[in-house]
Amino acid sequence: MSESYRTVAEPATADFVVQGSEFLGHVRPVDSIEAAESFVETAEAEYADATHNVPAYRVRADPEGELLREYSNDDGEPSSSAGKPALNVLEKRDLENVAVVVTRYYGGTNLGVGGLVRAYSKAVKDAVDAAGVVEERPHESVSITVEYDDSGTVRGIVESEGYEFEADYGADVSFVVRVPLSERQSFRDRLRSATSGRADLE
């Protein structure tokens, strides 16, 4: 797998009605299997009154993307009429680190397997379109602790790289920086060099 990957830009929901049945497609970017399963559980609880809540996700099981975990469930719909079509949309669009739940409120008319496949596929497609697709790079969080004398140097390096970070000014200064995996070693080396080894890195 390539280092970068495609995922959705933000959470989104899309809804439509087919022969009286309402379908809501919920999509969210996630960074772990635990986050995907938590999103599924939250959606199931929020829409507990729905007839079906069909989950699917594709998540990198390790940061480098060597392992990809795929999951789907029909949640009571006929076999392969709901979860698999939802997952297929994510596969065809080559999306990773993304979870979806399609909520259905039954409207009294059976749609048949073909109709269900089309409806569940459309719910995911519409939600993905609403969320937008972005290119992401795997990253890790690097924790840096320095004394105040070195904090300006560290902050300058972090900002010059354009990395996202949080800073906490206490007895010492702590930074938590989001660093692409491919740049983590050079970033650490640069910090150690700039602070003469005084930066405490985790």
C-alpha cells in the first residue's frame, strides 16, 4: 500500500426516501478500529428506534497501512443486501480509515434484494459526496518536553514544518505534535540537534 491514503474530509449525513422507507447514510473519518466501532455503537444508540442500522468500515490496522481491516454487517436485512453494498462503495472509491452506518426506517414496502443493494449503496455514496474526499498521510503524535529556554526553538521548528500541535506552558513546556510517519526520524533528529539533546522526546 502507498503511504498516503484517501479518506473522508469530515463527518456527514445524507438522507432520502425510497417507497416510504427513509435511509440515512452517516460517514466519519476514523483513525483506529476502536474509533470505528465506537462510532458504530454511537449511531446505533442514537437511532435505536430505526428498523436497521447497517455498519461498514475500512481501517488501517497499523499506521504504515500494511494491514487493512474491513467489516460490514447486514443488521437483519437479507444476506449481502446491505452491509456488503455499503462496504463496496468504500472499496470502489479506495477510501480507508472511514466508517459508515446506514440507518433505515421501514416504510411498509419491501424493496427486494436489488432495491436494497441500490438504496444502501446510494446512502453511502451520498454521504461520502457530502463529506468530501481528502488525501491523508499516516502520522504519529510526538510528545516533546523542554525548559522555557528551548521552547522558542522547538516551537519555531514545529511551525516552520507546518505541523499541527498543542503546547502546554507549565513548570516546563510540553508540545504534542502530529508528525507524518515518513518524517518522524528527521524531525526528532532536528529537535535533538537544535536543543543539543535537551529536548525530552516520547
